[in-house]
Amino acid sequence: MSDNDVSPIRDDSDQTGAIQQPKLGLVTARRIHADMLRDSMQPGTLLGSEATLRERYEVSRGAFREAVRILEYHGVIRVGRGQHGGLFVSTPTSQAASRAVSLYASSSKVGHDDVLQLRIAIETEVAGLAASTADSWPSSLADVIGRLDSCHLIHRYIARRAKNRALEFLVEILTNLAHDHVAREAVEADHLELIRAVETGSADAARNAMREHILSLASAG
């Protein structure tokens, strides 16, 4: 099943802003998800068997299974098989959300320059925040960076050090959207300079180094 086969749990306006009648599977997925939130269901909670849930939500097998596909795609449920099977609450991952954003950005024709401008705006501030917490790091960031095997992971690690979950999530989405296919060796010097700037504790130096690094990635890609 391709990404385009699954409707995201969002509004039903089309590209012109017109409101479309949602499919029954999507409506059912929203109802199930709303009940999960209302009852504060924890990961691992059994929602019920297919038969039980179809009866509860009064939908056909086809509509119910479409709802299940939507919820699985978004990572909020998992399906257990066998005698003790059924639908169980799951913990959605950032990858699922990032994938949905990437799909929407692609269909909306978000361009490389758009992503570049947004990365500069967000990630320079992230670097500045990370620099402000440098004195609380348990070890040298440069030592940790040496064990990371991709540019994306390095950016995400710096974001984690900013101690802001929302910004960390945004950086993960942005690095996925950027599709940087640059050999690590080509930006190794950039990474070291960036890390040194962050570890100085100077927010301004860290912001400037991150900006130069992102521009370097854009020109090398």
C-alpha cells in the first residue's frame, strides 16, 4: 500500500478550499481516535476485537478495515493476531508524523528553497539554544558526533541538546524534507566547526556556524 492510499486524520478541504464529504473509513478512524483520547488510553490497552468494534461503531467490514489502515499508518494502534488478537493502543512515533508532513509537502509542491529558508530560521535558533546548555552536557559533543553515521543524526542530536521537544521534532521533519545526499566526508570539517561553536556556549557563534553549515549543504547537494 502506498502513502497515497491512506487518508491522514485531518480536515477534508481540497486544494481549492472546498469541503469534501469524508469517507466512512476516515470518519470511523476519527471516532475511534477521539474515544482513545477521551478515555486517556495508555499504550497496550486493548480496544477490542474487530467484531466488537464493528458493532460498537456500526460500520461495515470494509469501512472498519479502512479505519484500521488509517490508524495503523499514523502509528496510534497496532493489530494483534490470533486467539488473543484485536486492536491495541500504540505509541505514535515521530517518523509517522514526519512521513505525513513529507507527503503533504510533496503534494503541495514545497520547494528546496522553501525548506532551506525554514531550516535556516529554525535550526540556527536550535543551535543557539543548544549552546546555552553546553555546560550541562555530560561529555564532549564532538566525541558523540564521531559515533553518529549521518548528517541528519548530527542535526537531530544538536536539537536534542536544545532541550525543547517541539524544536527537536521540527528538526527531524526538516532534515527529512531536505533530502541531503551529501557524503559525510564532504561536510566533516563543517560539523567539527559547528560543534566547536556550540560547545563554546556562545549562542551567536552557534547560530552563525549552523547557518553557514546549512548553506554549505545546499550548495554541495
